[in-house]
Amino acid sequence: MEPSGNPEIRSVTPIVERVGGKAWLYWGVAALAYLVAVHQRSSFGVASLDAAHRYHVGPALLSLFAVVQIVAYSLAQIPVGVALDHFGPRRMITTGAFVMGVGQLLLAFTNVYPLALAGRIIVGLGDAMTFISVLRVTTSWFPPSRNAMMTQIIGLLGWIGQLLSAIPFAYVLRHQSWTFSFSLLTVTSIVVGTFSYLIVRDRNPELLLNSWPTRKALINRVKITWAHPATKIGFWSHWSSPFSANMFSLIWGVPFLVKAEGFSKSQATTSLTSIVFFGALAGIALGYLIGHFPKHLDRISYSVCTLIAAFWTLVLLWPGQAPYSLLIALMGIISIGGPASLTGFAHARKHIPLENMGTADGIINAAGFYSTLLAMLSVGIVLQIFGNYSLTSFRVAFLTLYPIWIIGFIKIRKYHNQLERHTS
């Protein structure tokens, strides 16, 4: 049903009291789809040098592969969220998997750079349909008391998806052709999409409209969902936590470690896997905290962001190259930002009804990718101004991360106060 003009959103979310075996089956297949989506998303990272050779491009054009994918993902979040409210997670997960398969197939067979960029955009669009749809399956089939831990388990599966890119896919790419490797990704995505369509079920189909809303209704739904302070505090919580780890692992981590800190390439790539392992451990701990202390979500966000900023400060102020142990500790600490960003969705779980949850999740999920894109570009612009990858250049470039945290802190505090007044 469409929201009325009243900005007050009242929950009609059905409460799940019992969890049966079918619920676990639906959730398991949906979670597998997310693991595969992250695998599709991160696969290009280990293929970047091969891509530079295949498409005859330098660093600037090569970096566009990551940028266009993130832009496509983030811009699609609100439309995908609205579509999720209208069509349900089963069809959205299935469509996302098929769309990613098309994008990877285009990459597998084209030797033309613009078409390859189009392939990554298509992968980003398909990927955008998956995570918030899996969250919807979780919310639909499990009681609120389990949502926080289940969401963190989904995040853990995402880390495993990254490992599948870093190890098995990298192995296949080294020993097989580019076309074979990316065709294999296509097959994987199509298979998981088919399983999702055959197995996953929407728990409350009566809440789905099964048609695209009119332009007026679409704008009205987004406005009303955004007007709720829970959506706004969720947005800024997700904005503040994950961007430094994303920026580091997606594009600037290896250049910083190799060019500025003296790592070998193999040391740098191996060290980056610590983000995956530490993030997985942090996800379990934060799932417990979010689930057992739902009244302290803001404190969790503040604490994690402050800890991350403090470690960045320590590394940037260290005289000369930082010790290896400190850099590993930095990667471990920034990895906490990913699991901590899920406090944003916890706000939505508490206050937004199921029929508006997709729109709220889409708005919230976009935030972390907006801040990631801003961090990637701001660091890149400063490095471009300096014209080199020296330690001094990186230290100045990484200072651009701090305004992003400051904006997030201010906004979280502002909407925390609004939410308290709203719920009192």
C-alpha cells in the first residue's frame, strides 16, 4: 500500500514468533545469493592488472572500473528499495543475480574498454538489488530479537565472498583465460539466481503492490520514508563507519602500502586479507552488541568511528614509515567499520514498518557508498595534485577522511535528538 501524505509512519509489521525449517531454507538461499553477489562485486579487484593489459589502459582509466560500479550501486539504492517494497525480495534477488550474470558475460567476451565499463555498471546494478533484499528476507522470517545477529552473519558471508575472489577466482584467472574465468562467474550468478527464484518465498505477499508506482506515489513514498528520523539517523550511521576500509581495500591500500610504507606487492595484498578476517570477527561481536543493547546504537557508532579515526591519526603522525604491526592493527581496526555500519539498518528495523522497509534500507545502504566514493575521489585528487605516491602525499590525502567523519558525527547527534522526541 502507498503511504498517505502523513509523514508519520506507523508500523504494521507482522511479528514473527516461531521460526520453522522453511524459514531457514529461504534465508540460507538468500544469504548464499549475497555471498555470490559480493564475489561478483569484488572479482575485478584481483583482475585489475590483467584488465590493464587486456584493455590497454593506465591507472586513471583502470580506476574507473571501481568508480562506475560504486556509482551505479549507490544511485540504484533508492529505486531498488522502492522496487523491493513493490515486488518483494524473491524477484529482486533473482533479477539481481541475472543482471550480474549479464554484466560478467559482457566482460568475459569484450576487448573494448567502454563495453567493459558498461559490464561493470551492469554488475553494480545487479549487486544493488541483493543486500537489502536479503535483509528483507531476514526481517520477514525471523523475530526482531534475532535480526541483528542474522544481519551480521549475512555480512560475514560477504567477507567470505571477498575471499572467494582473492583466492579461488584469482587462481582460476592465473591458470585459465580471461573469458573462461568471467564466464564461470556468469554461470555462478545464473545458477544462484535460479535457485533463489525456485526456493525463496515472500512471507507477506499481501503487502506487495506487484506494479511500479506512479511518479507522484514514488516521490511521496521516498519523502515520507526519509522524513522519519530513524531513516535519517540510519543513513548517517551507515555514512560514517565503513568508508575508510572500503577506500583502503578497493583502491588506495596497495599503493599506500607499497609506495609509501615499503611493502612488497605480495605483502600488501596478503596484508589486505586481514581486513576480511578482522571484519568477520568484529561482525560477530557487534551482532551481539546491537542485538542486546538496541538503545545504545548511537554509542556503538560513535565509539567505532572514534576508534578508527584515532588509529588513522596515530599512523599519519608516526615519524617516518609506520611499523608493520601498527599497519596491520590499522587494517584490523578499520575493518570494524563495515559491521558497525549495520547499526543504520537496526534503527530502521526498530521504527520503520515492513511495507516501507525496502525504501528505508535503500536510502540507508546508499550512504556508505556515497561516503566511500567521496573518500576515494578526495584522496585521489590530493595525490594527483602532489603528482606522486610519497608518504607525505598520502598523509595529506588521508586528511580528507576527517571531514567525512565530522559530518557524520554532527548528523547522528542531530537526528538522535529528533528520534528521541519522535518516540517519546
